[in-house]
Amino acid sequence: MGTDTVRAAAFDEAAERRREQRGWYFYDWACSVYSTSVLTVFLGPYLTSVAKEAADSGGYVHPLGVPVRAGSFFAYSVSLSVIVAVLVMPLVGAAADRSGRKKPLLGAAAYVGAAATTGMFFLGGDRYLLGGVLLIVANAAQSVAMMLYNSYLPQIAPPEERDAVSSRGWAFGYAAGSLVLVVNLVLYLAHDSFGVSESMAVRICLASAGLWWGGFTLVPLLRLRDRPTAARAEASAPGLRQLTATVRDMRRHPLTLAFLLAYLVYNDGIQTVISQASVYGSEELGLSQSTLIGAVLLVQVLAVAGALGMGRLARTYGAKRTILGSLVAWTLTLGAGYFLPAGAPVGFFLLASAIGLVLGGSQALSRSLFSHLVPPGKEAEYFSAYEMSDRGMSWLGPLLFGFTYQLTGSYRDAIVSLVAFFVIGFLLLARVPVRQAIDNAGNPAPERI
């Protein structure tokens, strides 16, 4: 084969790879709207109000005959969705690796979630039980789809491109979340001008996120491709047995497990800051709801720049050092948050800006770094464990936050207690010999890691 032919083949391969990467970015663009508009902003307060509408005189609803305080119904539904996802993800991940047919499974999970989210348009009156079922289905489907989506990363990007590709994916997601949230907030805040009630405005916002999710999922489904697998074609075990089998296999790669433990710890801190920052802002700092929503939007916008900027830093310093630097930044940010004066929205916006700049990059580089530690042919199975660390294990942070507040009566003490997750996560990650872990997994290492 001549030199020109080899160059042409390499050029075609690179062009096809970039086309597939661009398609991959669009799943983040499609599904992140659900996380931002539905889970973070609109569904919790609205579903709680629907449950209260259906509650008895004592403030309880009775799904399947079980008495549940209306104000807890949303939280319990989210928890149940996590349990469903934990049972389903290992099973689907193993099936995807063995069959090599990730794309149909990704499409099925995405459209189940999008359909459930679109169905939230019908959550009028006292239909709290319908809302709980749709939330459980949508949230579990989102977790399964994200696990499959993440597992494509080692296949569509060679080692030296992976940090940048992962960062662009996160940036696409935050950009979409920002764009749709702006439109949603215009409709919600000016619903009278559009001739709709507040309830109808919220239901339109919820349904629009499902339509967006389903519509843009077409792009990755058209561009991503399945790859043949050498794994044996055998039936997947039931969820718990498959989860046990996955963990047993991961014990053969203790350094991969060591990274996953570090990620579990510091990501728990990240997720707790995201979920509790609004409580800190409203209860401790006395800020208005409009200020808090504006801060959420600011985080989304700056996370785009943060993801791309930290992706560039990783090219110079390596993903591990950049993540370690971001954990230092998280620690300093929480320390500064402790001293914010009450009733000062400018300080809170500065805090939100700092969170936004490190949020996207921390998550994007953690994903790309983990992708190097996954044995070939086990991508979906291992990313099911990663996704469970991301979504299913983030309970200790809220527990520590609540317990600290209970002991001290101070949200300032509660928010600064989360520093422990970033310090411990830093120490655990610093001890992981990443290059050796990549070699043990059977993967080529990039020049800088």
C-alpha cells in the first residue's frame, strides 16, 4: 500500500471519528435539559404542591396504601428511582458489552425517559402518583442512558483526545441547559403575559424538556455506530447478581477501584454542594427565589467555559493534576462561602461563579480519566459502576450536611463541613498511580495523564 493511500485512509478515519464525536456531544445537549429544568428547578416544588393538593387533613398522601408526608413525596420518588437504576444499569451494561449493540439500548433508554418527561404535562390537579411514577421512570432511564453514553468515550476518542472530547460533551450539556432554562424562566415568570396559569407554565416547561430530549437524541443515534465485540454471547444475570459479578470483576483491577473510591468521595461533595447551595442561600443568607434561580443559571453558563478551560489545562498538566487542582478550588470556594454576609446577593453570585468554573471541568475530566482505567470490552459494565457512584451513592454528603445543621443550628457550619469530602477525595486520588492503573487495565496511556 502506497504512502498516499495510507495517508488518505488515516484522514478518512480521523474525519469519521470526528463526525462520531460531534454526534456524541449532542446526547449531552439533548438530555442535560432534563437535569437542569426538570430536576433542579421545576419538578420538585411543583410535584410537592400537587401532592399537598391530594393530601389528607394530616398532610399525608397514601401511595399503594403507605402513608407518606406530602412534603417528602418528591425526595422518596427520587430515592426509589435511584434504586431502580442501580438494579437495571449493571444488567444493561453487561448486555451492551456482550452484544456490542449499545445504540439500540441507548435509544430505548433515552426515549423511555423523554416520553416520561413529556408525560409530565398531564400532572394537573391531584395526580401526584402519576408524577411519582413518571419521575421514577424518567430518572432511572436517564441514568441507564448516561451509562451507555459515557461508555462510548473510550471507543470514539483515542487516549490523547479523550480529555478534550469529554470536556466538549459537558460543555454542550451545560450550554443546552442554560439556553432552555432561560426560555423556561421567561415563560414561568411572565406566564400571565402569555395567557397561561402558573401551573400550566410549569407543565409546559416540563414537557418541553422531554420533547427537547427526544428530538435531539436523533443526532447521536444517526452518527454513533455499534462495534463488534469478542465477548461471549450469554444471558445477563438478574440485576443484583450482575452487579455482584461486575464488582467481582473490578476487584481484579484494584487501582481502577481506588480511583472509583476517590471519585465517589469528592463527587459526593460536589453533588451535595449543588443540591444544598440554594438552601444555604435562602435559609442562611436570606436571598430571594429570583436570586437563587439567577445563580443556577449563572452556574450553567460558566460551567461551559469551565469545562472547556479545564480541558485545555489537562492538555498541559494532565487530567489527574487538573482534577486535583479543581478539588483545591472547591475547598477554597466553600471556605469563602462560610464567610459570605447575609443579604448580599453579589457575594452569592461570586460564589456561584466559582462553582460554575470548576463544576464542569471536575466532572468532564473525571469521566475521561476513568475511561482510561476500563478494560477493553467492559466499557458499559464498568461505566454502570461509575454512574452509580455519580448518581446512586451521593447520600453521605446530604447526611453530613443535615447532621451538622442539627448539631450546630448553623448552615454555615453545615456548608463548611463538606470540605472534608474534597480533602479526603484529594488525598485518595493523589495516591492512585494512574499510569500504572492504565497499564494494568490493558490500555495505552496518553502522553500526559
